[in-house]
Amino acid sequence: MRAFVLALLEYSQYLVITYFLVLNSSYLMLIALAGRTIPHLARRRQVAGREDAAVSPFTRPVSIVASAYNEEATIVESVRAMLGLRYPVHEVVIVDDGSKDATFDRLCEAFGLVEADRVPPGELPVREGAASVHVSTRSGSLVVIRKRNSGRADSLNLGIDMARHPLICMVDADSLLDSDALLIISQPFANDPLSVVAAGGVIRPVNDSVVRYGHVLEPRIPKRWLARIQVVEYLRAFLMGRTGWARMGGLLIISGAFGLYRRDILVEAGGLNPDTIGEDFELVVRIHRLMRDSGRPYRVAFIPEPVCWTEVPDTARVLARQRRRWHRGLYETLRQHRGMIRPRYGFVGLVALPYFVLFELIAPLVEILGLFVVAAGFAYGVISPGFAILFMLAAFGYAIVLSLLALLLDELGLHRYKRLSDLFAVAAATVVENLGYRQLTAVWRLQGWWAALRGGTPVWGEMTRSGFAATPQHTTPPLTTGTHAAVPEPQTSQSPVG
């Protein structure tokens, strides 16, 4: 028996180290692709026609749709930011999904809401229809729908159904968009209106940044290490992961916090699925399936420049719930669409989906097993100190280098953080991330996967919001929100998806 255990440990150590080398090398390939895209976009920024699009009557109108549940701490600032976006024609549709706090009252006070006689056309199925529809007396572009609580996906479907414009921008109600975000993310639809069906943009943590009147005046690195490490995750995920996948035609995730879609495609696809906890991921995969099955040329784009700012969890309790939920959503979507893993679905079916199974879904299991193999190998005398160092370099050292490359790419191409101290703080977080944070998130992700395997009804859980800081010293009192506290998901095996 001892001989068998020793042989198993010796064999496993090589499998684990090979897995991490392949995984991190795939990230290196993605960041190389991103490295070709981001500088190109930065060079074209001045000649991209943004100013012309901002005043052109031919720029396609956009409906911004957001679902709100107990968001009184941030809702007014968020809606102001949405209404204030620089864009020729856009409307904002807020669906109040049965909030139990003062979300609707805050909107009424800030925007002078009055009830209107408007009825959705019924192009998308919804479980809970509109109880009342309100429009703003101070802005003709704001519509607020009140309804009984039925979840984020069902509420967004109602908002999409009510939306009047051909492009739908889905955002979280607590998110803030850069003033030119719509102009930039809509560019692929203007350049290729027949093929582009969806586009995503970059998400960044707003914790401890300076916000006034719905605008991020000064991006800052969060003070708490837990939120600070998530800055690294989001840089790596969006600048490395999604930019690279989009360049190869295999982008499977557009964050629910900021994504632009053709309305006709959303209606044809049936909207978001309220029966899955990873509805944003599932929607994009289903759009790939729809377009492939119908034989139509299409493209899912990603633009690394437009920025959506959102609060990320700054407590371990809330972060744990988030990561469990993401990984459960990842498993449910991959299981639901496992029939797409075949040649009929091209690059998505042969490369992207298998990659997500091998290097996203299974990654936390391999990481925990890898640590167990190293510890057991030491105990049995199978693993030498030299191999242990090699394992650490393959699993963690390589990852730190990749994170630093993502930071360098961000600084050279976009230069969001102006203070040198912020850059040093992010660089330090790339190291701290590997000292317990990664291992904890791997455990939480395994718990989410196990919960999905056992079945049962998934829940969103609560997300504590602090509100947006008007000055560096001022924040609003903490507020607990409910089932719509959806923080957007990064995408790398070191930070889960869903």
C-alpha cells in the first residue's frame, strides 16, 4: 500500500506542475494577444470618430437597462451617471424589483417621477410584470418600472421589453460609467452593424475612489487589501483574458455590469434565463449557439477602453458568497451547453468551451490537490525541496509575472491610475494575492461547485454597499442590499467566472 501511495504521489506531482505550466502559458498567450490590441486602440483613439459619433443623427440609439433591489445608497449617483453619458440619443430604464428600502423614494426625490400609461409590448416572457411605470419630469430619458421581486434576470427581461431603442446596454444599478463609455462600446456596432451582436467593456473597482455627481473624478486603489487584490484580478481578467478571447473569436462572457447587445438578438434568444445563477455567462453562450445554429456570421466584441466602475466586496464573508455563486453559475452554464463541445460550433465548441472546463471549472480542484500533493510528498519523502520550489514558481511565481504584465499593459495603454503610490500598491497586491487569498477563493469556488452538484435552489445572498465617496474623507453609512447585489465577474482561473 505504501508503495502505491508513493507511486501515486510521484505521478501526481508531475501532472500538477504540468497543469499549472500549461495554464499559465495559456494566460501568457492571451496577454500577448491583448498586447497587440490595446496599444493599437490607444493609437487610434484620436482618429476613431468619437466626436463625430457624439453628434451624429446616424449613431444608433441605446437603451440602458438596470435592475435595482435595495440600492438606495448608490442609485441616484448611478442614474445621474447614466443620464449624463455623452451620447446623441439614449434612455435609461430602471426596474425596481420589489425593493424594501427607499430606492424608489430616492429616485422620486431626485428625478421627479410621475406615473405614466406605458405597457411593455410583450416580446420577452416575464414572470412578474410591471405594477406601475414612471417617467421623470426633469429628464424625458428616464423610465422607472416598479414590480414584485422576481430576480435580476426576470427584471432585466422586463426592462428590455420596455426599452425602445435597437441597442440594449445592460448595467448593474450600482455601477458608474465613464462619460464616453457608450460612444466607445458602440463603435463595433457602427463599424460592422450586421455582424456584431454583443460587446463588453472593462470593469474596475471603485472602492475608495473619489466620486461626485455620478462621475469618478479620481480613481484610487482601495485601502483594504481584500478589495485591492481584486483590482489585480480585474486587470488580469479584462485586459488579459477577455481582450485575448475576443481577438480569437471565443469570448464567452460579457459582464452583467456593462454589456451592449442588439435588441433583436436578445429577443430572438429569449432574453436572460431566470433559472440560472450565472445568467450573463449563459446568455452569451446561448447567443453563440443561436448564431451558429442559424448559420449567420456574427461577432462578440470586447473593447478594453470603456470603463464601468463598481464596488467590490471588502469583507471575506461577502466575497465568499460571491465566489461560490460565480463558480456555481459557471458549472451550470457549462453543463447546460455541454452539447456545444463539438466541431459544429467552431472555435467556441472546439477551444473556448473545453478550455473553460479544463482551466476554469477544474482549476480550484487542481490547485487544492496540488497543495495536498506537495504537503503529502514532503511527509513521505517523495518530493524534494527543489521540486517544491519548482511547483511554487510554476503555480505562483508565473502568475505574479503575468499579473505584473497586465498592470504594465494597463499603464502603457490606458494609464488610469495617476499616482505612483497606487501603482506600487497594485504591484504589491500581485504578491499578496498568492499568500492565502488564492487558496481561500479556490476553497469557496469548490464549495459553489459542490452546492451545484447537490442541487437545491441557488441564492444571491447580500452585498454590503458603502456608497460612493464624494471626497476622500466622506462616505455614506453602510447599507445592506439584497438579492441583486451582483458584482461583475473577472475571468481567469485565479479569479472565477459565472
